[in-house]
Amino acid sequence: MILFVESIACCIVFGIVIVGSTVKRPTFWLNEYPEPIQKRYMELHPESRLSKPEGHSKRVILKKLLGSVLILFLIFGMVYFAGARTFLQGCIYCYILWTVVNVFDTLVLDIGILAHWKKCRLPGTEDMDEEYKLLTKRSLINGLRGFVIGIPMAAVIGLITILI
């Protein structure tokens, strides 16, 4: 029951952080948009500190690694609170939480909200409906990657669980 409540709480908090940051500062997740949208935005906003799509630049990778470390600590706290005390329990609890949030991120946030809600679109790209539909394919691919990324994360959580 605790794991279920934590899963729902994770989705709510994650959704608020992602949608809130996108609405407040749309360029924060600029590298997550398809390349045609990034290019259009940069053409219309030459004052932007970016002159070309970043893809997997060092800055993007560092930002994602720092986010992953933060998520790692949060998930560990939740897994421990849920009662995990062995490696296997830590791994399973972590992977369940990770997978629930990954599915929520892919289906609800990326495909449902970010691709269709015009308030989340980058300024000057609101008319690019076809390009925003590209988010669906990209999000599904990233969602599949998320399942794989969750495996080493779960192993790390399992190790931390038995060490503490």
C-alpha cells in the first residue's frame, strides 16, 4: 500500500515539476523538443544562449546526470520508507517506482500534455503542430530507454539498501 501511495505521489510531484518548469521557463527543456522546433525557436530568438540544437552535449548530459543523482536519493528514501531492507527488495521497489514514473512521463506528460497543450510550447513555435507530433515517437523511444536505465538505478538502490 505504501508503494502504491508513493507511486502516485511521485507522479504528481514529477508532473508538477516538469509541467511547471515548462510553463515558467519553456527553454529549460529545449533539448527535449524535436530538432525542427529547436531550430525555429533559435531562429526567432537570437538572444538565446544557444545557436544550434544541443542533442547530447556535455551540458545536457551533466544536467541529466545531476537530475538522476537527485532522483536516486529521493527514490532511496521512498524505498527505505516503504520497508525495503534487502538488495532484492530495494531493487524491486525502486524499479516499480521508476517504471511507474517512466510510464507516466511518457504517456501523460510527453505524449498527452507537452505535445498537445499549446501553453507548453516554445514561444514562436505554437503553430508547429506536425513537428510537435514528432514528440510522440521520440517520447516512446525515450520511454523504452527509461525501462533500461531503470535497471542500473535499481541495482544501485539495492546496494545502498543493504549498506544502510
